[in-house]
Amino acid sequence: YFGPPLLLHIARDIDRGRKAIVSDFWSGFDELYASMVSGRCVVAAESLFRSEQFYYQVGIEVPFLRPMSVWVNATYSPRVYEGRSPLVGQVLVHNRGRLRYEPSFIRILSLMAGSTFQYEFVAQFGKMLPFEDIAGFHAVVILPWSPELCILRNIFKMRVPMFLPDRSLLRNLVHISNQRLLPAQYYLQHPKLNSAVMKSMHPYDPFLDTARPAADPVGVAARAYWAEYSEYLMVPLLQHFKGAADLLVALSVMEGKKLSSRMRAAYLQDMEEMRAFWAECLLQLVGFTFAGAA
């Protein structure tokens, strides 16, 4: 089960020309694949994006399983500030200091909201917050910098309404982590992979093409193409905004408790699917079948 890109942990060895280490890595990978084919192990990715990125590098399809965040023991309990009209509560802007324009975005939100808006914006500024504290916000605004974030699933488990940029903004945001990791050569494909066949499946390189300059038409198309595989466009009930003004409007009409209830139902459905998957996998791994067990 993996989250980071396949070759990330040996990227430095690739850059330094340590061919023996790289060769040993691919040999080990081939052994793992043989074990997977024989039913001795299961390989899965934590998101569709990583699953397809993995397929692009090695030509092997693997399932993706979203983290279910079962360890999170907090539930949506928005704090209400009585007697502080018109303030109703607070909205957290989840930011880890990864984006240079985060402080400006938060400042713009606060200025546009003014003193009559029902929510106060609280910037995280890279601080670690207990789940119980996050559950007390009326909503969380997330500014992503990679194709998936564990905090997304943690907050979903808590059933806290989430607001994210829409696809016109996400197509640039989700590739920032990749752009910062390059030129580390963690983008290489399996030595035995037929690149021409893979190109027919995915027309754009998820590593190099998404890091092209802003005005490069191939880069623009690649970032839009791969952004469609991100969790932010696939996880149900996420709310999206086109800009600061659009976000304020969406928050002003938000029905937090109704949205939270729908998130709970979606999470429980996900959990049932995960249980069914692991039950089938475990039966396979220990050598049983449903018929044999009966």
C-alpha cells in the first residue's frame, strides 16, 4: 500500500548515478509483481491519481483505496458564538505554509467579508491542530498542493463541510508538489515498459508534462488532464469555489448540519466497500475461497 510516487525514495540514487541500487530496486519490484500475480500479496494505491501514475510508470493496474481515517475520534460539532451578532462561528483555512499566496488569500477573504459576515476566518499557518478543535469549525477551506492530502480524509471522517478550489484552479494547484520535487528523476519508467503503448493510454506524462511552463500548451493540457484524477474532484460532497467572492457566497448559504449528515452516509458507504475489498483479499491471501470455507 503506497502513497508517495514509486521512485521517490531512490530519486537521490538515480540522480547520483548509482546504477546498482536502481537495478536492485527494479529487480525487487519484479519480485513483488510476481508475488502479486501469484496471489501472495496485494498492491494498492491510496488514490486514483497514484494508481494511474503507478500504471504510467510500470504498466500495471492496481486498485486504489482511500484512507478511512478510522483513528479519528472527533465529530462535527460547530461552535456557536451567542451574543456576538452577527458572528455565528469560525471557518478554518487549512494551510501548511506550502503556498506563497496563502496569507494574501486569507487576508482578501477577511477584507471582503467585513464585519457583518457570519463567519470569522481562522488561518492555520502551519500549526498542528487537534481533531477536536477542527471539528468545532463550521467549515474548512483547503488549499491543496498535491494530488491528495491525508487531512482531506481525516476531515471527511469528522463530517466537517469542506470547500476547495474548483477544477479551473486545481489544475495548477495539485501539481505544485511534483514541480518542487523535480528535477529529481523519480519520474523514470520501468526499463521493460513499452512507452509507446503507455502514451496511447495516457497522452501526457504526469511528472514532466505537468511541470512545463505556464504558457506551454502541452503543459496546460497535461495539468488539466491529470487534475481530473485528483481526490478533490472525486470525493463526494466536497464544495468548490471559483474565487474568494464565490467562496463567501457559498459559505453564506451553507447548511452545515445537513451537509455533514450526507457526508456521514457517504463515509459509511465507503467503509462497507473497503470492508468487502479487504475481506476478499484476506481470503485470497490465506488461500481460502468462499466455497472452500463453506
